[in-house]
Amino acid sequence: MSDRYAGQQDLALAHQVCLAHVLRDVQYAIDCGDTVFAPKIRDHLRWAIRVGKRRTELKDSTLVAYAAKAERRLDTLLAIPAAHPAGKILQRQIKAWRTKFFVFLTDREVPPTNNVSEREIRPSVVFRKVTNGFRSDWGAQVHAGYRSVTGTARLKGQTALQAVRDLVNGTFVVA
């Protein structure tokens, strides 16, 4: 799963791009005036995400059929000449990452977006921006450790206070 940072492109055999990030770029192209290509891509990606949310209810054969339909439709959309400059840029970006759009339709372990991951790191990003960063490596490491412990606690249904107590008492268990 990636947000299309170029260094991440070929790191794994099965690689899914975050469709939420792609949809932001699609919306940008629409806002710039692309009325032909981008709206159709937006509708198609939204459809694929809706299918992805229903994966637990669908049979493997149904998912394979949906994946094939998604691929065919994307090929059809990519054949449409983009008239607007923003649409052309979007089309070029989509072609570059073409094979990584619908991995989640055939691999149930792969989400269509990395929103969960981004939600997890958001408090740290906000903290860093509000405080204008860390003044020492030590401060950054302490903050990272605290976020790791409290994030793990939240996943286990514990409070941050209980997690810190367990850590101090030597009873904190990772995972």
C-alpha cells in the first residue's frame, strides 16, 4: 500500500496504491476544469471502493469478475483522449501506476486505501506541526515511543494511562 511515492513503486510483488490519494488528484483535475476524463475516473474508482467494502460478503469468483470488470473499464477510460491539461497529467499518472489500482479486489488482505494508517499517524503529524518539530533526537524518540505504546494499548482496548502503568511495571505486552 502506498501513496504513489516513486521510491515505493517496485518494493513488493503485490502493490496497491491508495485510491483515496488518487481521488484527491482526480478532484484536483476536476476543479481545474477537466470535465471529460477525471469525472469518469472518479466514478469508476468510487465504484471499485464500494465493491471493496463488500469483499467479506462476496465469493472469490465474484471478486475475480469484479476485478476483471474494473480492469477493462479502466482500460476503456484510459483510451479516452484527455482534452484538459490537468486531465492529461492525471491520465499520465494513472498509466504510470496502472497495474496497482485493483490489487485489493483479488487480495482480501489489501485495503483500497491507507486511510487507517494515516489516521494512526495523524496525531503525531499534528503535534510536530503545532510544536514546530522536535528540538532533539531524544524528544522525537520519546514521542515516538509514547505513540507506539499508546497506539498498541488502544488496539488492545486499554487506556493510555494503563499502558504506561504496565510499561513502568514491566507487564506491557506488545501485540
